[in-house]
Amino acid sequence: MRERKRPIRAETREVQIWKRTAAAIPLAGFLLAVALFAASAARVAEGGSVEAELLSLGFPLAYPGNARKDMEGQAEELQELPSPILVPQTDVDTGVSDSVRIELLQVENTPESLIDLSGEAPRILIYHTHATEAYFPIPGEEYEETSAWRTADAARSVIAVGERLASLLRDRYGISVIHDTTNHEPPKLSTAYSRSVKTMEQYKEEYPSITMFIDVHRDAYGSDPQEKKDFLTVDGKEVARMMFVVGTGEGATGTGFGEKPDFTANYALAKRLTEYLLNIDGELMRNIRVKTGRYNQHVSNQCLLVEVGHNANTLTQALNAVDYLAEAIATAAGAETSLPAPEKTPLLLIP
């Protein structure tokens, strides 16, 4: 039996249009890609950032070669790859946007200029958002705890470190400094920044001459260190390592604050001081930490949050560290640095 051939039906107009459209899609995609690359190349030629353009194009080679390899077997972390934009001598927290990272990279080329801390009027406010932070209690430096690694004894807490810094800046370098010792922690530690900013604003209103605000903290090495550690010896003295924290004001969820810090100016200052201190000893400073919080650094473009040691350091190690911090600040301000250090550090409590 002969097989009957089925009649070939003519294609409908809709089918013909769909086929032509499908055939044109690859060509359209190619032309769009060419246009995007051309536009990016033009922006780079005009001085734009290569990193920013690679990110905008979703270029995969922008990521470090070992980024995926390092995360093999860590499925939960594959949901969010680390940013490909790495900032030298800086630890940038997850959540800080790539646009901020690019701005931090551009700070590398910011020209240095002297910071004006001259004159008899107050120029620096030293204060403590967390005033009860305390250090490793070696014999002779014991204290009564109010909670773990905290004390109300100002002579044993981070307040003593702030007073040492204030005394050095005043007596050795001739800079007019106010040291506020208000305890901003009560009634709740997590809201201390909302109270310390009021202290900053009050001093700024009373003393418009103040341009630099230094929030002195003690970092946390661990929940319960059993011995002093992570320090170095400089000029024959045990010295705690230090670190600056810079807030971008973006907020943990990306919504951020209504008034954000001038984070590039604050970062430039922290970077400048860090580089000076690393020239004294390459281990004296830890990487600058950039975070999404604000840390009241919107009050001025010369805001420093410095972590002087941690709870595995002794108070003496922290006190020794601020000798070098004071020198770095004074040098950045062009102050005379040959004056003798104060022999004693009196604790001046300002209510």
C-alpha cells in the first residue's frame, strides 16, 4: 500500500513573524553588547573607573581568581560573592557598596595638606561612646568589673587612655584639647551612640573652633582571653596595636541615615595616620575597618574612631600606644614634635 503524503499547510502570518523575530534576537543582543562596551570604553577614556565599568557590565573576570575556590563547600556563602574591589590596607565589611569601595580607592591620590590644630581655642574633642571598656587585668592593674571586661574605675578603663592622649597633645605638642569622660552607655549599651552624638554637638556649639573629634575605644580580642597577647615591642616597651574604624552611613539594610558622614575625608585622615604609624613599626596598626554604620562621623570631616588595643592587652600597653598616635596627629597638623612628654598623666574628669 502506498503511503499517502500529508498536505503541507501554509504557515500562518503569526508563525512567520515569530520566526523572523527569533532569528533577529542574537543579532540584536550582539549589537547591544557592542554598544554597551563602546559606551563604557568612552567613559573610561574620559577618566572613569575601569572597576566600575566592569561591574556595570557584569564582567566575571573582575573577581579574584581564588574567590570561588576559597568558598567551595560553603553553599550559604555562595549566595553573596565578596566584592571584587579590594582596598589596600583596609578591611571593608560586607554590605558596603561597590561605589563606596571605588571612592575609597580614589582617596589613594588625595593630596596631603596640613590639618589646622593651631591656636589657644579648643581644636580637638576626645570622648568615649563606650566609657567603661577595660583591659586585661595584670597584677597592679586589677579593677572591679561592672560587667565582663568593663569597669566604672576611670583610672583603669579606656578613659585613662583618652586622658593620656589628651595630655600628650596638650603638653608635648601644644594642641588645645578637651577630654570629655561622660559615660554614654546607660541605660542601654546598644544606644550609646545616640547619646554621645549629643555630647559632640554640645561641644561643637559651645566651641566652634573644634574640628577634630576622636572617639577612643578598646576593641574585643575574644570573650575570655586567658593571657595578654597580640602586642609588639617598640623602643623597649610593650605596645598595643591600634585600628581606625570608618563609617559610611549606608546602614545595614542599605537605607542608611538621613545625614551621612563625609566618609572619604574621614577615611583619608585615618589612612594618613595609619601610614605614618606603620612607618614606625609595620605591626603597630591593623587594617582600617570600613563599616556601614555612621558612628556619629557626620558631625565633622575630621572624625576618628580609634580602637586602642583590645581586652587581651594590658592598660600599660594601651597607654604606650597612644604616645605614637599623638605623634601621628601632631605631625599631620605640622606641630612641633621635639617637646618632652609629660611625666604624669593626671585624670581630669569633666562631668
